[in-house]
Amino acid sequence: RFLRSIRGKYERIIVVGDVTGVIAAYLTGLRELIYLDVYKTGAARLYSAAERFVITRTCKTVFSRADSLAQGLTQIGVDARSAGNVMMDTIPHGDYDARSRRSQPLAVTLLPGSRALTAESFELQIDALRSLPVAERPDVFLAVAGGVNIDELAKKTGLHRTHLLSAESDDLGQLSDGKLTIHMARGAAMGNLLDASDLVLSQAGTATVQALGQGKPAITSVNARDRRSRFSDEQKLFGDARTVVPADASALGNALRALLNNDDERRRLATIGRQRIGGPGALQAILEALDL
């Protein structure tokens, strides 16, 4: 009803996401769309015949994440471009000096996600860190997504929250048990944490892509409740840059220790991540297409 109501009222309409929005526009008579496809990676699946049918009849310009996707559309007459990965244009940076909190040779950022399993994922990550010898423990940062209950995270892990905050607006204090300290910042400062870290423990979606694109290898545990088809598709894109282990603290800890103790391997995985994800540039290309 909404889409029908806006026909003829706007000079340009941009669809962002997967092809569902394009299909809805097709069914409601909207045409000449600019479509930013942030979903398909091109590593697992290309556009299906049905998707190509709808795109050719609905879209004026398409921005895809991969050359293979854009080329497939160009061959059937669509103005399709692969100008970069827009996720790499949208890494948030905020008011938080992560580097000033560094004291160890290496640092890890925890990205436990933003959904129902966040506390469970965080508990697993903390147990993995506790499994490391004290002398090998890195500095640890936590990106706290909006809506995440920090007190729940503390209770789940037996950590205690300190409320001695700095003047930085994105500082959320620390969680500590006296032996392990977690520096917390709002998700709006995630880029600050990645810049100061060497790798990530991540159960997040978009944030994992951004970390890998920044050259930060990721370690992820497989949960039985994960949607396996999507997980597999993502892994075809990430390759070795994301290490996948069972949802077990010992397995996660072993993988973390192996990477912390191998500089050459971290550098190799960092290069793979940058190459697989691609750099920024899509956002500027879109603005140019919109003549903004």
C-alpha cells in the first residue's frame, strides 16, 4: 500500500538490501530504481533467472558487491556496477581512544552480536579468553551494540562492571574479575576498536565483514541455531580469513591462541580478508550516480 502510494511522487527511488525490495517495487509498478544490493556476495550464488527478470524490468542502475554479479546483469542490458563494498564505507567511528588503553603486545575485539544469543556468545568468548595462560592474554575490547544489556553480560560471565568512565561519550567502562579486563565501547565506536586490534572473536554479521575487510582475521563459533545455508555462503566468500570452530570454549581458545602466537599467519589471513571483501568506494559511486 505504501509503495503504491508513492508512485510518481519522487524523482528517484533507492532500494537497499536484498532483492525482496525490488520484487515489491515491480509488483507495485515502481520503475527506474537505483538498487544497492548489499546481500549477494557473488561467491556462492549469482542472480537467478527470476531475479534477473525482475531487475531488468525495474532497475535503472544496480550496484552489486562483486564483479561476477555486475557482469551477469550487464550482459542482459542492465547498467550494473561493482564499485566497492558499501559496508566498508560505513564502519562507524566514535569518541573512544582504544589505543590509549593498550598495554599488551596484541589486542582482540569481541563482537558477540546484537540479537538473542548475544549473552550466550559473549560467555563463550570470555571462557575462551580465560582458557589462555595469563601471560598470553591480549588486551580485550568489546563493541556493545544498541539494546544489549551490559548487566546481563556481567552476570552471565561473573565479571563486575566498573562505572569509572572517561569523558569520552562512547566509553562504557570495563568488565573485570581482577584477572581479565574487558574495555567496553558503544557500537558506534567499533571502528576505533578494530583499528587498535589484531583480530576479532565475532558472532556478528555485518561487523564480521567489516573486520575482515579491515584486515582483522575473525574466529567464529558455529551454533546449532545458525542458518547454515547463509553461514556456508558467507564462508565461501571469507575463505581462510574467518576461522570456524565448534561452539566450545576450548576449541575457541585454541584457535585464538594459535593466531595470537603466529604473526605470519595473522598477516596471511589479513591479506585474504582485504582481498575477499574489497575496499570502500561504493558509497561515493552511488552519490555520483544520484548526482549528489
